Amino acid sequence: MAKIPEIVLEKGKKVILEPWFYNSVGGEPIKAMTIVELLYDGENLIANFECLDDRFVDLNSYRKNNTELWHQEVFEVFIASGSKPPADYIEIEINPNNAVFIAKITNPDLKGNGLKADLLSPEKSGISHNVTKGADMWKGFLKIPLAVTKLSGEEAFNVYRVNFYRTILKAEHEDTDWQSTKEDTVYACWSSTMADEPAFHRSEYFGKITLKN
């Protein structure tokens, strides 16, 4: 198993993750840079992110919330309270058009088989977000109320299993309804899921974040 990253977030102090994510298959660093700055404010986890080295940022066509954003480019956060690999967690996706997908995921075998997704209203979730696009890049933030991630109630509320993801298109498409494939897309993780095929729902590989007030 790959080494699981662990970080400590003290209230009010920012932590910047290493700027290179890892391929979900094999765990090698990817070339595109992804800068993630984390902040814990006592009630929320705030992720400021910059998705750099993106030549095709303007090709993303999804604009409605809770649609199949993962078919194109996204930045994602999977998060659950507790130190154990979670069978239940919150999945948050955001794309270059500031559309979001938010769901509670049930993952009974921790490997992505038999997944169930219960959609959450972006407006009622309390999650705030924004995105801006630039030349070959896009950036934004997700402000995630930690209360929405406490699904089991069995463990200390200051420990979380978390992973951050990014999908990056590496080939041009003429069809505006294009869908990513493993041939034309990089599937990148903060903590590589070490899969044989691109896969993000392997929760045993989620990293750990400990919060301190």
C-alpha cells in the first residue's frame, strides 16, 4: 500500500499541499501542477485551489449543478469524519464553470463496487464555492461546513479521512458533449488510490487530516 499522507491543520493557520498530485494508476507524480491551500476556521474546511497547466479549460460544457460533471474536468473533495477508511462520505465536485455535484456516497466494500449516491442540495448543504478561469488554468474555493461530513458519529470529530482529486484533459474534442476516457484524461489524486484502472472511490487510500483548535 502507498504511504497515506497525514497533515495537521491548526485553527486559523494555512497549510499548502505539495503542488503535484499523483496518478490514480501506479501512483507516479503527474506533470500538471495543482496548488491546494487548506484552512480550518473552527467550523469549516476551506480549500483554495489552483488547477494549472490546463490547455483545454474552455472545452468544459457542464453548467448545471448535480449533473454528471465527472465526465469532464473537475476538482473533487471526498471527506468523512473519523480515522478509519470510510464506507460513507461526502463527495464534492466543482468544474471550471462553477457547477457543483454534491452527494453522500455509500461504498460498502471501500473499493467502489456497489456505490450508492444520494444527492444533496447545493443550496441546503451550506457549502459555498466560486471559480474563475484564466489562460490555461482555473482556480476557486470550496468552503465545507464540517457538520455535513459527520456521518457516523462514532469517532472524534477532529480526525477526517480526505482525498482531493483532479481530472485533466490532454486531447482536444470537437464535440461539446465529450466524455473523458483513460486515453485522453489524467486522473490525479492527492493520495493515489493505486488502482489498476482509474478509480477514485478506494477509501482505504484516503489521506488523514487532524484538526486542532
